[in-house]
Amino acid sequence: MSALTTTSDGFLLHGEPLRIISGAMHYFRVHPDQWADRLRKARLMGLNTVETYVPWNLHQPEPGTLVLDGFLDLPRYLRLAKAEGLHVLLRPGPYICAEWDGGGLPNWLTTDPDIRLRTSDPRFTDALDRYLDLLLPPLLPHMAASGGPVLAVQVENEYGAYGDDTAYLEHLAESLRSRGIEELLFTCDQANPEHLAAGSLPGILTTATFGSKVTSNLEQLRAHQPEGPLMCAEFWIGWFDHWGEPHHVRDASDAAADLDRLLSAGASVNIYMFHGGTNFGFTNGANHDHAYEPIVTSYDYDAALTESGDPGPKYHAFREVIARHAPVPDEPVPAPGPKLGLTTVELDRRAPLLPHVTTLAKPVRVDADPMTMEELGLRAGYVLYRTTVPAHGDGVLHFTGGVGDRAQVFVDGAPVGVLERERHEESLPVRLPHPGATLDVLVENMGGVNYGPRIGAPKGLLGPVTFNGTALQGWDCHPLSLDNLGAVPFTPSQDAPEDAGPAFHQGTFEVRTPADTFLSLPGWTKGQAWVNGFHLGRYWNRGPQRTLYIPAPVLRPGANELVLLELQATSGPRVLLTDTPDLGPVKP
């Protein structure tokens, strides 16, 4: 029997009234050595619960596998939450949205062109059930029925915005129940009648998602569900950023006033986000409405805790609001954490990518048209496509179907242009200096779409490539996952050949006592960054984000290594470590 039950207007935990005052914090976006600190700060703000999604694509990178260590050690996260005295709302998907690569659906699943995602298609539900067979047994000891912190489990995620396959939702609920989940189940949908109707199930609690218009949204939820707790399962207090747009912020007093309205109405709440964290590595998602829009590396979200875990203006404002409605610990608000002082890092070793690509990835030879990233078995990263062109002279390269998502084109190693999916670009004028010139096309996966019907859209070169109408065939396809840079042949920069193509740059810096810091890249254009082999993520001078967060646990006393893959050019071989983040100019 569930420890958490519902009444006509609220929750009972073991028969005692409980108002859920929760905050979202995704364990997979926070360094594991910082989980305990962030959970403590959640309790000190007045939260009694934390909420997290579960990313299927990371926990099951291949069918039949399950990863539960490091950033993905969910049982450890749940133990730490319990030790802090916090309940947990668990949202295992299978789809999570979350501005996360592919919405959390695994690449090996979404690449099947015939599969009907998030439906009762047996190809989807069978894969999901096999995943739950592996995921749920290690989590059962952490359910409330076994004395653990998990009070409730979500069925799907904002499904009413996507489909109306009630049989699928019923299958998912039964899949959870039959595998030992006794806890309260709930759905969540945007607060309009159509979404609530399509995404709900009889006998399962319906919750709503919204960031404002509290009174009218709660009225919509009550109209749909005449009895039961009112709960906003995602109270949006900030927003995420796409590359090339201003940084989103929300005034703390405005968000606090709406939180007060929610609590004054007797509702329970999950603040989205309490602590946003970071899209480390290649994990960011993308939107695609009228155009493809990739999401930045930071998931700061203008949340109550900043990306580096410091209490921000909303932390203080929310604590004051919560104290009017529930007990708040009589302990001081945590101070900002220590930061490294300003440090200049010289990157004095380099290795150009194009001449050394075969060292990093053995080519897959295709005699006909180039293969997509999915056909090459590559979940994320880059592919370098190489061929020779028998023709010469001026002409037009045409990429049938476009590129997924950004292609840099080189002739005999010299850059000749860039094509971007977000600009719908498919053609490029070029001059081929002689027959047999080498054509290189470096394609970057900028993040899988996480919302709507385009989840699983292919990456890489998406069709034949022609020069003046004649198809170019016979390609070497180099899949670059970049998950191990040990083979990069660095040499001192003065000894490395100068070229304008992509290159790895390496430098070292000394740290006395590790502390959080921010990587600032003035003069650099676009690429990836690693510290001590840890993949920080993508940088791009398009902005808005101008710094990358480096968590203290990534650093070590003494010498530390920084590696950048710069795709275009830099004005100088140095970067800065600073004590202040720069997430860009805000939207007026």
C-alpha cells in the first residue's frame, strides 16, 4: 500500500497531512560529489521534497545494459536525499523532455524509422518494459513502501502535448505496478483542457505544469479533476536558453509572488528548477518548431540555486514565502561557495584535426552516398566525411536533405564555408582547384530534439552530396565520439603546422586548493572543452553563454590539464579561469 495517499483536497503521508513543497534537481546534471551539498541547501530553503527525472538514454546506452554509477548512481542520490530528510518525486519517463538530448529516449531506439514513439506500438513498449525490468529492481529498496524516500512516481511526461494513446498510458502504469511500484502514481500536463484530458488516466492523480496565472491554471486543473490534491508539478521560475538568443531571467519577486499564490491556494508545488545544473558533454537537447534551435551548455535556468550551487535571489525570496506556510529550518542560509582566483591558462600544445583524424577514428568506407551518424552507430559528437572530387573549377556543392546539424566544408584542408540546419542551408559555392581535390565535411551533432514530433531526427549528412548536379560517391566516414582524447598527438604549438582548420589545444594550470571556477574563452570561436578528461561541454561565441562552469571536484591539487577542440579559429592561445559566471545579456 502506498505511504502517500490523497484526500478530497490534499495528501496524507502515513495518515498525517502533508503539503509537498518540492524542488527539481536532476542528479545527472550535477557532479555526484556535490549532491549532498545541493540537497542540504534544498532542505534549508524550506523544501521537504526533491524531484528528478531519470534519463533512459544514459542509463541504457545499449539494449540490455544498465548504468548506475558515477553521475548515474541514482540509488546513491536517493540515499543522500533520505539522509537529508527529504522525500523524492521520481519521474522515470520514459520520455522526460527536460531540454535533454532526445528528450531522454535512447538513440538506438529512436533511429528505427518505423517505430511509433510514445505509443502502444509493441516495438516501443517492449523496449520500455525490458528497460524497466533492469531499472526498477535496484530502486525498489528506495521506495516509501520499503522505508525509502520516494513517495510518488510519474507516468510519462506532459503526454497530452504529444498524443492521446490512452492504451499506452495504461500499459505504462501497469508496467510500473507489476514491477513492484506501490507508490502513488501521477501524470502531469500543461494546464489546458485538451492536454489534461489526453494525458490523464482514471484513478491516477493529475497534476499541472505552469509558471504564472496561478488562479486560472488551478481552476483548469480543478475543473478537470473535481477532487484530490491541487499540485503544480512544474512551477516554472526561469527558462532555458538557445544559442544566439538572450539569456532568460525572471524577477525573483515576481516568481515569489506566484509561489505565494500557489501555497495560499492550498496547493502542493514542485519548483522547476530549484537547481538546474549543467548539460555536460554532449547532453543538451534542442527545439525544432519553425527552425532547429540547440540549447546551450548551461542549465542554470535562473533557478533558486545558481549553476555552481550558490543561493541566488530566488532562494532568499522563496525561503521567506515558504516560511509563511510551512516550517523552515532555523539555520543560516548557506554562503556562496569558494571560487578560484583569476588564472590565465596558456595552451601551448596543439594538434590539427584533419591530418590526424584517422588516429582518432578508423574510417568506415562506403562506396555510394555518405552514411548518417545513426547508420555509423554514433550517439553524439562529430563525423568527418572525406572524399575526392573528380571535377574541378567553380560550382555548387549541394547537400540533399541538408545537414544535421552544422557542417564545415574544406577543400584540400582549406575552409570554404559552413552550413547550418537552423538556417535551412543546403548549398555552398566552391572552387575546386584541380581534379582529385580532397573534400572534407566535418558535421557536428548540436543536440537531439527533445520536444514534439522531431525526436530522433537524423544527424550527419542526410542524403547524397552533389557537385554541379553530379553525385559524389565513395566516402570515408570517421565517427568522432571524442570520449577518449588519449590518442590526440599533441606537439608544442611552435612545432605544429599552422592551418586554419579545426585543432585540439592543450595547456596546464596549477591549483592549490580545488574550488569552483568558470572557463572564459575571449577570442575563441566554437568548440568543446575538457578539464582533466572531464567533458565540460560546448562553447560558442554566438552566445549568450560566455563561460563554462568547472565544478571543484573535477580539479585536483597541483597540475591540471585543459583541452579545447577549436573548430574555427582563435585570436590567441590562452584562456581565463574566473570567479564569476557570464551567461550573457538578458532579454530586455
